[in-house]
Amino acid sequence: MVAVMTWNRFQQAFGASFGCIVLCALGCGTDAAQAPATSAGGNNGLSGASAGGALGSAGSALGSAGGTSSVAGAAGIPSVAGAAGMAAAGASGSAGSSGAAGSAGAAGSASPCHPRPGLLACEDFETATVGGPFTGAWSTGVIGDGGSVAVDDSVPAHSGSKSVHIHGAGYQALLVYHDAAVLPQASGKFYVRAFVRLAEPMVGGHNTFVIADTFAAPGAGNTLRVGEQNSMLMMTVGGDAHGYLSNQNFYTDHLPGVVLKAAAYSCLELLLDSPHTEIEVWVDGVDVPDLHVTDLAHENYDALRFGMERYAGPDSDFWYDDIAIGTERIGCD
């Protein structure tokens, strides 16, 4: 009873706004604690942005603290300054125009190329020149009549500001990855992750988006092709004789299988384990059972090709971003 009376008198003296400030400061701290705050290695280009986004979103309610944390996150710097600023704003109850700058951090997220167990390579294309030539492990493959492969910033990237734009015309337009220091793996087993954006919905015709093969003999042998048919995700190994729809019962039940979204990024993951004749596919973190095989012989691939190999249907456009290779499953974070 004494505690209740004391609190009531405290509210009368200072008003309800103090309680709101305390609760907001505690709640915002929860999100910030869960977000990675340190810089990712390699070519990530968006290191630490998640911490900046979490703390930055608090800026609209807590004033200048959000602005400080957003800048720190975008630079890939541990957002200590942002956390300190948030605490200070919570204590003083101040709010100012700089809170609007903090809200910009809410759009940030941890770089998908952040360090993780087994990561061999990851590319977010942030250091590449828009429209310029590819360097290092990346190059363009066969380009069909009117097709193109180029670093692009004309549409939203999955992370940062750049992705690779594939204009699929003619037979092929492919971005090629080949690095002898990464592939083939001595174990014969590796994982691939790529974010894929389609300009239009998937079509009924058969086309390929991702190819795994040998660099010396592209498309030969037991080449893996992952793409579309009957407006759903599908794959073939060594040609159409070993073809798998993401709904293998489609010709009986006529139900759609797994569909990659149009005008949005889908997270496509592959397991390629040649010694155990296993191939597995995930989309947005979910296993695709009808594209999981354990008895299909394939090579220990050393080349990956991203783009379009067209067999049916119209020209189309694709964007690829945050492509990663690892000895363990990479995930979509």
C-alpha cells in the first residue's frame, strides 16, 4: 500500500511521460542487443548495419541517439556511440530533429556476407564498378544476341546499392564464378547461397537460372541446372533425363510447386555433395523435398554460373546479389 501511494504521488509530481520514456528505453535496448554490431569481412560493404538500423529506429522516439547509432552502423563501426546516445536521450527525455536521421538506420540489416563457420567466399558487388568489367573470380560467360551481364544500381539491391543485372536474351547470359582456391572442394561437398530477383513471374517454359558444372567443359557431363518449368522451380542433372519439378506430382494434382517471387529477392541455397550423390535445395530457408535427391551422380563442380539459359518463352531480366560459397550451410541471414 505504501509503494502504491508513493508511485501515485511520483506520477502526480512528474507526469506519465517519464514512465513512457523508461519503457521505451528498455524495449529498444532489446532489439539492439540482438543485432550484430561488428564489421563483417570480405566484400560485404554493409558491415554493422543491423546494429545501426536497430538503434537508428529508436532515434525517432529518443532524439539524437538514433542519428548517432545510424551513422555508426552504416560505417560498419560498433555502435557504442549510438548506445550511449540512446541512454542519454532516455535519461533526459530529449527529442530533436536529429531523430529523423536515426530512422534511416531502420532500413539497414546485417550484411549477408558477415563471417560465419565454413564460409569460403561471399560477394555483394559493392566494390564493383557499375557497368564495368568483372574482376577476380568473376567473369561473364556466353552472351546471347541482345543479352547483357553488368553490375547495376538501377533497382534495389538485396543489400547495399549494387547487384548484378542479367538481361536474358538469345540463348545465354551468364555471370561465371571460377576460383581454383575455392572450388573444387577436396571433400567434394559444398554449399551455395544466392539471392535472386525475377523481373516477371515464372513462366511455363523450361529455362535455367543457376548452373553448376566444370569450368573446362561447361554444360557437359552431369551438369546441374536449376531453373523453371510449369511456372515452378525445377532442376535437371546431366540433361532432361534426370529432371525434377518442385512438385513431382504436378501432372497428377496440377498444384504449383515452389515459386520464386517476382520483383522481390528469393534466397536460393544448394547443397552439392558428389561423394554421397546428394543434392538439396532450399528457398527462403525452407527445404524443397522434391528437389532433394541422394542417389544422383554428379561431378565435383568447380564453376558456378548465374543468369539465364533460355529454352522457351520471352526475354527476361534477373538480379543476383550476395552470392556465397561454404563448407557448411550458409543460410539467408
